[in-house]
Amino acid sequence: MSLYLSRLTLSRAPSVEALKRLIDPEERGRAQDAHHRLLWSAFAGDPDAPRDFLWRSEGNGRFFVLSRRRPADSPFFDQPEVKDFAPALAPGDRLDFVLRANATRTRKTGETTASGKERRKHDDVVMHAIRDLPKGARAEARMAAAGTAGRAWLEGQGTRAGFAVELAEVADYSVVALPDHRGPRRGQPQFGVLDLSGVIRLEDPALFLDRMAQGFGRAKSFGHGLMMIRRARPA
């Protein structure tokens, strides 16, 4: 499996700068939607190809992308900085990581679809953790819940992806609403975003790399799920 890690930077060409408010808006929900569309311009060679890349915004028009194809030249970006992603990893290796994720848990609803399949719902892990609190108390409890629920979610990911969590900290938790919704505000699509960092210890490197290429959590099209790693300092 070939993987490429690329850094893409928005071009400063006047023709691109003229579109900056459209392709790199300040409002977070609109930015994630615009960036999701923008990055396709670097992988648009085959219109029938599925999205086979993960991305992460670093701000100021800079993006990291993990992909199975090399990004193509795009008029919206400077020349891509691309390198093969094939780290030599072994069981027991410790890695520092950062991860921006839409962390959810799946539950059964007791309903069935038209085809007879059981309907399932994906709940944000933080909102699930504080769901029984009075509405007035939820805001104050949110970050503490994010730390506990975020680590528990990451440990569950590790069980399925060949790593153990040594340290996990939540730098931020927010709820992002997607733009262009029509109808009642209550029905507006939105999702929770956890910014996690810490240290993991590898147990099955091959499995980890395979799962890393798939991404962690949901809402991957909108810049979530790409785990950035580097070797940790000795304990």
C-alpha cells in the first residue's frame, strides 16, 4: 500500500487571492465545507474515484494531506510538497500524536429501515456524556467530559487499530454547524470536534498504519481523522 504525505499551501497568485473569501472563509463551518471542496482540485484526475485522502488544516491556507495518490498540480495551490509515507515502525514504539476528530458512538434505535435493516444512530461522545445534565450545567461540564470521553473513545480506537494510549489530552472541543442548511435551526447538520494530543504505544504496526490510512472517527471529508505522528522522546 503506497501512501503519500503532502503539504499543500494556497497560492498567492492574484487570481487565487481574489477568491480567498470564498475558498478560505473565516467562519469555521463554511471554511471546512470550502476546504473540503477545494482539496478535491488536487485529486480530480478521475471523476469516478472515491475520496481516498485525509486532510488537516493548519490555518493560514496550509493543509496536510495523507493520500493513496500523489496530489496533482492545482491552480489554487503552490507546488505540492510530497514525500512517501512509509515509517519504519515496530511493536513497542512510542509516538507523539495530534488528532482532530469527530468522535462518535453508535447506538441502536429500535427502528428498521425500508429494507428491513436495523437503524443505528451516531452520537457525539461528549454530548452523550453530558446528556443527562440540566441544560444550564452542560456548558460548564463540557470540557471535563471532553477529556474523559475523548480518552475513552481513543482507547477504543486503539483496541481496533493496534495501539495503546499512554497519554491523551484534549486541547479543545467545539460544535461546528455546516452552512447552507434550509429549515429549522434545530435540524441544522452539526458535529462535535475534539482536538487531541498525547502519546501512543504501538502493538501492531501494520494494523495501525492500515487504520491510520482510513482515518479515525467520522466527518473525514471535513478535515477530521488524520493522525499526525512523530517518534516520542524516551520515557
